[in-house]
Amino acid sequence: MKLLKTTTVVLCMSVSACSYFHKESDVATAKEPVPQEKVETQKTETQAKADGGHWWWPFGKSDKTVTEAKAQAKAQEITVSKDWLDQHEKTIREAIAGSKMQMERREDGLLLIANVDDSFNPDRAEMLLPSMLGPLGRTAKLLFKDDQSAVIVLGHTDSTGSKAVNDQLSLGRAKAVASIFRLSGLNGNRLVVRGLSDTQPRAANDNAEGRAQNRRVEVLIQPRTVVLASLQSKR
């Protein structure tokens, strides 16, 4: 009789736990809200805490993954080798050839820059122009084949709008670009998306030319271990 009661209690606990995690999954896959990024940030924080992580840590809580990433990154001092940069720069430049996208080679990776005025529909602020699908799609397919590469997509605005509008715009545009990479198979710990509003301008916002430079989406391409380790170092 005592064994029967114990079994019943364990069964009830198991059913409750399954129900809880099912609800958590529904929340994570629910339709994304259109409001301010503040709301989205709060949702992300809640999910991250439920997973035992932090709001900006998108890769789950696998201790093994984190440990391996930290060890590999430490070995390369969170830098990117010249060979990696040479190899990827050549192929990605070919992928975006003929487009209006810019590319910068940095010590920590390769940066693609898509200015909003050349990349997005002027009547639908978060819709990519058809001309962007080719270069982004070719780049995404190249990176999908290299499972040791990862992508961070960062949306930026100028300072003319309100914080709420800029938060929404920067994130929405970053998601539009990231969707091309996601359709090509990049996901999980290989694709990070952030909306940074007007917090990281490239030029002064007091003139039209500067504001145009600041309205952009950046795609930072790095080795996967570097992305994992650099994010982990901020925990």
C-alpha cells in the first residue's frame, strides 16, 4: 500500500512537470509580439532564467558546450586566424559581388553592412528588397556548409525616432536579414539576432548623410567557438 502511494505521487509529479515544460515550449514558439523591444527583452529574460541561463545567452545551458567553447577560445585567445579570414573573405566577397552590401575585414571576423536605404522597402520598413535576397542567400548557403562558422545579425537605426520605434525597427530589420540565414539552415548556436536601436552609430546623427550611414544591418561572421566564448565571457 505504501509503495502504491509513492508510485502515485511520483506519477503525478511527472505529469505536472511534463505539463509545465509543454507550456514553456508553447511560450517560446508563440507568435512574436510587435510591441517595444522592452517587452521582448523581458520575455527573453524569463525564458533564459527558466533554462538556467542569462537573457543574452542564446545557446542553452550545456556545461559541456560552454566548457569546450571556452577551452578552444582560450587556445586561440578569442582571435580569428589569418587562414580562416583569408578563406572566408574570398568566398563571401564573391557571394555579395554586384550588390550594394559592404564588407569589412576585422581582427575578430568579417562584417557585412547592409545600409537600410539600399536594402529595405521604403514603404515597408522591415521588408528586404528583392535585390538583397541573392547576395544574402548565397552567403547563407556558404556558411551553412561550414558548421564551424556562426553569424551575429545586428540591427541599427539613426536617432530621429523614439526609443520604442527604434527598438522595434532595429530588431525587425535584423530579424528580416536573419530569416534568410535561418531558411538556409543556420539556427541554434550558429545564429544570434539583436536590435541595438541607435546605440552604436557609425557617423554623426546631425546630418542626413550621417543618419543614412547609421540606418543599417550588420552581419558579423565568426568561427562558432569565438561567438560562444565571447558571449560566455559576458555572463
